[in-house]
Amino acid sequence: MQVLFVTQYGPRAASSRTRVFNYLTFLREQGVECHVLTVLPDDLIDGSHVVATHQPLRKILYYVRAAWRTVACGLRTAWRATGVDVLFVQKVIFPAPVRWWLRRLPTPMVYDFDDAIFTTEIRSGHWLARWKEARNARGLPAMLRLAQHAVVENDYTADVARRFCPVLTITGPIDTERFIAAAAIPRVAPEGVVLAWIGSGSTVAYLDRIREPLRRLSTRFTGLRLLVIGAQWSAPGIDIECRGWSLAREAADLAACDIGIMPVPDDSWTRGKGGYKLLQYMAAALPVVTDPVGINAEIVANGESGILAAGDHDWEPSLVRLIEDGEMRRRFGAAGQERVVARYSQNAQQSQLLDLLRQMAGAR
């Protein structure tokens, strides 16, 4: 069986890494001949993190390059898809002429998306962000109409995809082995508790929601520190270290912390997220605190592997419980790691994708 994977990004981007690249070794071991085309490889994705309001020209140039490469990749996809058994498109939204060509091919297509890219709720006031959101909202249904099957991360996005084609839900998955190995290394206990947040510039503003609770906790608990991985964030009265993200270092960085935090608002965008931060924290044996938005309430067993903060007022007492009780942190962390390995790990979920690919190839 031959499968052509078409990814939006290279393996540096979490969506393409977890939804495609991490599967390739397993699939090849199972006899699947995998081919990969990428719209924006790793050396070209830095522009995706540029804030349009700060560097509008650079952002425009990034979008122009991305649009050109999407067309070029689409033409290569249509050409090469005729020689494979299954076409698997991860998050790429091809323009209408490419979709017209793909519609006439006999090769069955699977479409994977991991965010609520269908929403028109504006997350940024900049016109570039609005243009991108409108393009995605129009393009996703068109891509799903081409597909014989969709792969999504949660029930919220599954409800949208199911209007157009059958759906398989795979949350994550996450390569737990890296995180387990990092968590097993003995660490030198810091002077105070270290909170962890990992993400990018597009979501770091969510920390603003708990700025005041963190400031009060910093006053109350000597040595309390917040490690922000992958973005820049500052707040008076809080001891914050901002550290660049690295795939090689992320597991060790998280394993050196005590509590993982994921504050999120409740809106149409966040309800479509896959809770990947939580999976990272829990794989590293960290207890977690998060808002019960979307799939977060499913990933976290409240009171067993973490705490679901019941509103903004609940963040401070939830963190206090974990800061004051080291045994609770250890117990929640161990339970969370076990839960992630059983439900959301690469090993637990990869056979589902293999079965789908075989099903699609057999239906050709």
C-alpha cells in the first residue's frame, strides 16, 4: 500500500509532527510505502509566528510565499496522487483549481485537521488575520467535500466534519516515551515550586487571564517561579523565565517543573483545540490545572490527574492546593502519565490510523 501524505508544515510544527511525521516509522514497519509533500518546510515556518501588528510587511510576504507554495504543492499532489492508493492531506487548504483537479482523481482522500479552522470568530483585529480566518472558513468545507474520510481531534470538530464525510477521532497523539524518559531522570529540587506553560506567541496571551492570581501566589509562596516555553510573557511581581522551544529539549524542560498550567477562554476557537499542552504536561508526570473548555474536561480526570478550575475565581485556590501538597503533585502526576499512555499515546492510537488507511485503500 502506498500513501501520499501532504502536510501544511514540517516536523517542527506540532500539528504536522503529531498528525503525520510521528506515524511514519510505524507505518513503514507495517509495510506502508509513505511519501510526503510539505507546503512549508521547517526552514520557512518562522513567518507563521510573526505578529502582523508588529511586522505587517514581513507577515504579508510570508502569506504570499505560503499561497504560492500551496498552489505549487497542490499541483504536485494532483500529479503524484494518481500513483498511490491513498491521499492523506493534513490541514492544507488547496485553492479551487487544485480542488477541481483532485475531485477528478480516483485516489481516495483522507483529510486531517486539528483546530477549529472553520470558525469565523475573530481572534485578532488585524486585517491579515481576518483574511486568513475567512479563507479557512470557506476552504475547509470545500476540502471536506473532496474527502472520503476525515480525521479530527475532538467531538467539537467531529460534528463539523461529519456534515461532509465519515469521521475518525484521534486526540493527540503524543510520543510519550520521550517524556517518560525525561521524567524518570532524578532532578535537583528547586528552592520553590516551578509552574510550566508551553506554547507559542499565538496563545501566550491566555496567561493574562491568571496574571493577578499568579502575582498573589508569588507574594505568598517564596521561590515560586513560572517557566514560559516557546513565547515571551512578562508580568510585574512574578518570577518568570522565558525559554525558547526546542523539540530536543521540551521533554526535559517540562520534567524539571512541578505543575503544568493551561488557562484558556471559552470560545469557538478554543473549543476546537486538542489539549496538546495537557498531554505534554501529563506525559512528563506533571499535575495540571486548566479550564474545563472543550476536550480539556475529557483529558483531565478532575481530582485525580489534575484540577479543572471552575471559573477564573477557582484558579488561585486550585494552584494553592498543588503548591502546598507535594504528595498530591506526585500522585496526580503519576495518574496523569498513566492516563496519557493508555489513551493518548502514539502507541495506543497509531493502529487506528493504519486501519483507516487500509480501509481507504481497499475501497479504491
